[in-house]
Amino acid sequence: MDNRQNSTNINWYPGHMAKTKREIREKLNLIDVVYEVVDARMPISSKIKDIDEIIKNKKKIMIMSKYDLCDSKETDKFIKYYENSGYIVISSSIGKEGINKILFKTNELMEEEFLKMEKKGLKRRAIRVLVVGVPNVGKSTLINKLVGQNKAGVGSKPGFTKQLSWIRVGKNIELLDSPGVLWPKFENQEEAMRLACLSSIKEEVVDSYQMSSFILRKMYTLYKERLEERYGLLSLSDDLIEEMNSIALKRGALKKGGVIDYEKVSRIIISDLQENRLGLVTFDRIEEIDL
């Protein structure tokens, strides 16, 4: 088997992402509040790097999606950090309680402005909210929960939503849904791999063996006991071939003649992470932020 550890750098920036950022800037004067959706399993890596430059000084709420899938002990450190930095952070699996918190905070943010409007004899209007986040972070799921029906299509692959669209939430809120956006160049390839492994970058862009190798090494660093529980691995070798072979034999990832199917075993490892069979994980660490 060829050693593919030294793979090329990850870069994925489809044309619609640049277009989305341009259109957001063009519509920004219509927006009252921004919902910035961040994956709780990677609170640094999944935060749009230039979002503050794009949305300027708009009121904003950070929503930690997929909180029920994260290592809350680690993710809660990021929530505290972001709150200390001036963010309103709502962490939930986007259930009824989380939705109520989001709606309450949205109305609370606009109350002072609406009171000023009423003093001028102006009527209250619908709050216009922009929803932003990296691909596959959970924006459409959030919108569907807010609306109460399947208004925004939900795709399991990044890049599902292709254009900005307005969606009404009751009488009081209008949402502007946006396609997932990244940034033109990944300065930090570690973060890029986290995004790829947790479905924010199309899998076709990254070699599956590279992804599965990254997952094994990351899990060994952060959650060593999970590798033993799932695969019976107590340690990792430099090239991971021995470990891949062991997992392949246990999981039946074999071609004719008993030859190891490295593509299949790589897909098994990736699926185990994404389907939570490796347990609750947070791949970012607070120490990575320059405090």
C-alpha cells in the first residue's frame, strides 16, 4: 500500500461562497440580527474567520449546534470564552427549549430599538435575521425548527444550500438563509482536517485514507480509551498500516482473496466518527486560542 500521509493541502472554496459573501454585504442594511451557527464539536474551526468583518456591528447570537454530540466539558470552555468576549451564546441540540431561548433573546435584542420606534409613532415590524455558518453546520435544521415545518431543505452534504432566501417565522421574524461559507485559504490545515472529518468540507476534496488517519491520531491524542473500546487499539504506529489492517480484519473490509480494502476501512472509520460510534467528541481545545 502507498503511504499517503503527506497529502496535498486542503482547499475548497466553490464560487457560490464568494458570491454569498458579496450578497450578504449587499443586503446587510436590511438585517437586524445575525445568527452565527457554530458546530459545538469544533467551536474554533467551524467559526467563519472573517464573519465580523462581513457583518460589521450587527447584533448577533452565536448558536452552538450539535451540542448533544459534543464533549460538553470541553465545549463549555469555549462558550464561557465567547460569552466573556461579548457574545450571546445559546447551546442546545436545537430542541424546543433551545428554540424558545433563541426567540426570546432575539426579541430582547430588538426591544430597545422598537421602543424608540414607537416613541416616534412608528409601528413594530418583523425582525430580520441573517443565518450564517460553515457548510453542514446545522443552519437548515435550525430554520426548520424555528419555522415549525420543512421550509429549508436539509442536506447531509456540505454545499446543499446554494442561494440566499427569505423565510417567514410567524409574524415577528423573517430569516435570511445563506449557503454555508468558508474562507479562500486554510492557513491552519489542522482546522481544515477537522472541518473535513466532521462534514463541513466535501469528502471528495480530501483523500479518505488521510481523513481516517487524522481521525485515529486525533482520537488517540484526545480520547485514547475510545480507540481501545471500538477497535482494540492500545497504541498507534507511524504509518498506521498495522492499525488499518487490524480494523479491516475485524470489520470485514477485505477484497477478494483476503486483500485489505483500505478505501473501505477508511470509510468505516470516518463513518464511525460522523455517526457518533466513537462517542461524544470535541476536536478543538481552548488552549489553541491565544488568550
